[in-house]
Amino acid sequence: MKLSGQKAEAFIRAPDPAMRAILVFGPDNGLVRERAVKLAKTVLPDLNDPFRVAELTAAALKDDPARLADEAAAMALTGGRRVVMVRDAGDTLSSLFQSFLDNPTGDAMVVVEAGELGPRSSLRKLFEGAANAVALASYADEGASLQQVIAEELKVSGLSAEADAMSFLMDHLGGDRRLTRSELQKLALYMGGPGRISLEDAIACIGDTAALSMDDLSLATADGDHGTAQRVLDRLTREGTSPVAVLRALSRHFQRLHLAAGTMAMGKSADQAMNALKPPVIFKAADRFRRQLSRWSAERAGQALERLIEAEMDCKSTGMPATEICSRVIMTLCRAAGRSK
């Protein structure tokens, strides 16, 4: 069974015991892990209990396939339902889970964590098509969902963000749920207590940390500096940043270029157009952004956005390597920037 949106969130809060295995997958590794932990805690609040929790890796199951059924059927010495958590799953485990779902043993909740799985993934298809299993896609936070995550995390510390500060946080967070929460917790420590977060507070704490690499990549791409852009992309890939998160960061940058270029087309100066953006362009990047406006008209920035949206759709639907799709569109945009001189 496939669940998304509010139905997925409702299931995570109260999972159906008839679902013998739950696949949580997607490019946002932090969100995948957070959802897996939430699911497990509906059965057992303390996941450090060695008698009721078994953590397995894909490599361990490949070496010992029978262990999945054994752990699912095992009885806890202290009583209560058990949880079996499988990490780093992929299509190599499809036949193993097919056998398990055809003849499930025990009553343990089996939670399976995986990275990005395309529509052609055999593991994803298995869970989406099974009557006794669920597949939950976990994509990077954006828009209203990102704003909700930020507001909820800040509320824990008695904080709220002013409108321009919230816009800044939304532009600089969201690629990974775990990193988003970590950065917001750091911001709460910086504030030192309940109150309102200003744009200056947000920039001082987060501006040169969480999104630095993403900003470097966006600026280099819009500059037409392919060598730098590719090096930054390689670093982000090594750090586990998903290609979809990278594409969305690039889209945000080109959307801002598009808005500013549109303002200039109505007779405003580059500085006026940049100051009208919410949040405004950070002073350290102002000169580069101003130069980029001479390269990217509203029309050309709009075309770049279309390419980025198409690339994100390709990552989710074609089954092609997402990193290669991301690298290819960055190269295309860098070439377009060079031609606009």
C-alpha cells in the first residue's frame, strides 16, 4: 500500500498492526530516520531496550537472510511487542521481503529504511503493491510543510520568527530534516530564551553554516563557473546530500533571479530589485548576485527554472541515476550563463 501526505502522517501517528512491514524511503535521510523512529516508538518508547529492538543492516541480511523472519518471530524476554529496524535497504532485499510478506511470522513491527527509490525499484513496488505492507515516500521539506517544521521546532523553545526571518530560514533549510532541526536547535541556544527571532538573528546564526555549500553551488552555477559548481556538488554528494535537495536549492536561487530580473524589467535598478527580495540578498553575495542579473533576464531565468523542475521530475520518475541528472543540468546552466556574457 502506498501512502502520502496527510494519510502518511496519520499512519505514522497510529500505524495499523495488520501492516507487517513499513518501508520509509526518500532522498531526505533525516526525514526517513525521523519517521522510522516515530513509527518504532508507537510500539516501544525506549528504543534502547535490547530485548525488544533489533537493528539490522542490508549487509547483515544478505549474509543471513533467515534472520529477518527469526527476529520478527522472536519473543521478548520482558514481554511486549518487538520492533525490527532494517537500515540501508535496497532492491537486493526485494526477494527476501517478498518471502517474508508472503508468510509473515510473529507480530513484530518491521520498519525498513531506504534512500531514494525510483518508480521502477522492485523493493518500492513490492511494498506499494502488498496488502500487508506500506510504503512511505519522504521528500525534502518545502513550502508549507517546511514552515510548519520550523515553527514547531522553534515553539519548543518558546520562540517564533518574524516574517522576514521565517523567509530566510525557509530559503536556507529544508534539504535534510535532521540538519534542519539541528540548525534550529542551535538558533534556539543562540537566542538564549523565549522571544521573537529577527532576520539579523537568523543570518547571524545560520547564514554561513547550514546552506553554505548550497549557496556556493547556486552562485557558481549562475556565474557559469562549472569547475567550482561540480566540485561543490561532489562534496555535497559525499556528505549524503540528496540530488533533489540540490535541485531545489538551485531552483530557489534562480527563482530569486527571476523575481529580481522581472522587477528590473519594470524600470527598477538592480539594487532596488535586490532589496525587494524577501529575505534580501546577503551582503557577502550582493556583488555576485548583481552581476548575475546582467547574465540572466527574467525570460532566461524562467527557462533555467523549467530545466530544474524537469530535472527533479526526471530524478523521481525515470529511474536514471539522480546524481548524474543533477550534474548534467548544472553543466547545462553553467553553459547558458557563459553564453549570456
